[in-house]
Amino acid sequence: MKITYNQMDESFLTCPYDYYDHELHEDVIGTNWKQEVQHTVNKIVYEFFETPFSKRTNGYVIKIISDYWCRLDRTIFDSIQQFLSISAVVIDHLMSFLENNKHFKLSGAFDPYSIMELQNGSETVIFEKMLLEVDEHLLKTYYDVAKRYYFTKHGFFPRRIEVVDLIHAKRYVHFPT
């Protein structure tokens, strides 16, 4: 089976930690806590945005985070302290993000990374991703891959690309040209 660039791009956009540590830092590829936590965050975010607006309560946010977070294998972390500190920070920032974005919806017509925002009565496509943490190089690479993926798939760029760094609670916004 031949793998296309778009499939590789989509895989990178889903979890850049599957590639990033190996390619940039020459670390051995193996499952690590960043990969597992990122996949868990992806599932939580997807379920949240697939849920009808009326059910997106604070209690529901806590429930879906709890449902997925309890499945994380704690042995992939260096220590229980690392697990607890990462859990506290990521869950806190994830809850805050989801609670503040209840009015957004997934853009089913596009892909699972795109959300629709209503502005002045019209919908705007935003390519948004929550990542555990980003540095300058990963952010630039992510923007480049996101632009290529989106343009290849849809023939146009999204209005903006947003990356949320969950560990540092920062949002990075890029306007593709």
C-alpha cells in the first residue's frame, strides 16, 4: 500500500509527537507519554465537538475528560508525580478551552481539525488543534504541514490556523497567505 503525502500530513497533524522527537531530536521512536496524552486529548476534543450544543455543560466536560483520562496507562510516565502534574495542568487548560468554545462546531464538510465559527452571520473555517506543548520549530512545521494538507484537500486555505499549547496555556494564531 502506497502512503500519500496527504496521509502523512494528516498523521502528523493528529499527533506530531509520533514524528517530532525522532526527526528533530533524533530520539528513538517508541510510545511515550506525550503521544498517549495527545491521542487522549484528541478523543476528548472530538467527542466534545460532536456533542449537541445543548449537552455541552460543565458537568459533561468533566465527564468526558474523566472517561478518557482514566484509560491512560500511568506506567508510561517517569513517575506518579509526573503523571499527576501533567494531568492537573492539561486537564485544567483543556476544561477551560472546551468551556470557552461551546459555541463552535466541527466542520464536518472539511475534516476533524476544522471548526466553524459564526461571525456576523456567516461561517468561518478555522483550522484548530490542541497540542500538549509546542516550541518555535514545531509550531512552524505544524503551520506548514497544516497549510499544505488543507490546501491539497480543499483547494483553499482556512481563514486562520490556531494551535493551543495545553501545558503553557498559550494560543498561537497564524493567518495563511
